[in-house]
Amino acid sequence: YIFNARKKTVAFLNEQAFFDLLIQNNLVERFESYCLRPDNDLYTFLYGKCGLTEAQVRPAILYEVNVGEAMDTEHTLKDIDCFMRNVRQQAYVPGSSVKGAIRTALLFGMLQREQKTYMEFPGQGTKRGVYFPETRYIHTLGLNDKPEDAVNSIMRGVQISDSQPIGDGSMMLALKTDSAVDGQTHT
């Protein structure tokens, strides 16, 4: 992405058009070198180091959003995850993501009803020893003798389609905040 601190926008690139831009302006090797440096500010690289103009870069921009409170000039190199896009480069919400969110909400509700915490399930979970109570609450169909197997999931028969395409004008940038089990938050 290209973060423009002056305009407070982030521009997401159409990868094919971006590489066409690099090829047309004989910048492929310079871009390779740029990618290997730790100070990867694409705005500075394109406009400062390569001397490209906004008119030259504009065809490579898929869409642009205001950053709001999500970014500032001191923290420009954040990871930004883009929406899934179909072959026509239209954003959409995958049905599998909605299904996963519903599954997580169901599991959370089940745990809350029983007032359980993750510490109350020692030894359950994956082969790596990571705790997760889905075996007890979600994988309850008993279709085979492996309770950790997703074949036994109560979500097995639920199918959710992908959303209709979402217009780029509806996109926004939001700061992600994770909550840890100890109550602390991390942005």
C-alpha cells in the first residue's frame, strides 16, 4: 500500500498494473532493492526516489481510503490486510469467514453459560497441546472416534455463501485491537 501522510490516505495497488508501471519505467531492479531494505515506505520510493508523478502512479491504484485514526506519521509501516477480492478485483466477505465468526460466537456463548475459562480445560485441544474446548462443545456429532476431528463439528452442515461484491467506496481502514486472556489489549 502507499501511505500518503499529507493527504492521510492509503492507496491499495492493483498488483498487475503496479508491475506494469515498474516495467514501463525501468524500475524493477530498483524495486527489488527497495524490498530488501528495512525502511520500506512505498510513497517515498515511488515519488521521492523514482521521481514518478501521481498521474503516472494513478493507473496502478485499485482504490484509496482515508486513514482516520488507524495510522499516523510515526507508525506508517503497519501491516494492512486487504479485503478478499474476486477475479474482477471486487471486494467481498467470504462465507467461510462469516461461518467462522458464528462458530466462535457460539463457542463463546457456550463457555459463558457454563462460566468456564480456558484454564479449566487442561490437556484438551490439538496435538500441539494448545488449549481449545471445541472438542467438548462444537465437535459433538460423534461421526468417528476422533473428537478433535472437524468431521464431528455441529457446524458441518452449515453453508454460508460469499457476500455480493462490496463497492470500494464502502471500504474503510480500521485499527485492529486484540484482547489477551489476561485482559490486556494490543493494537
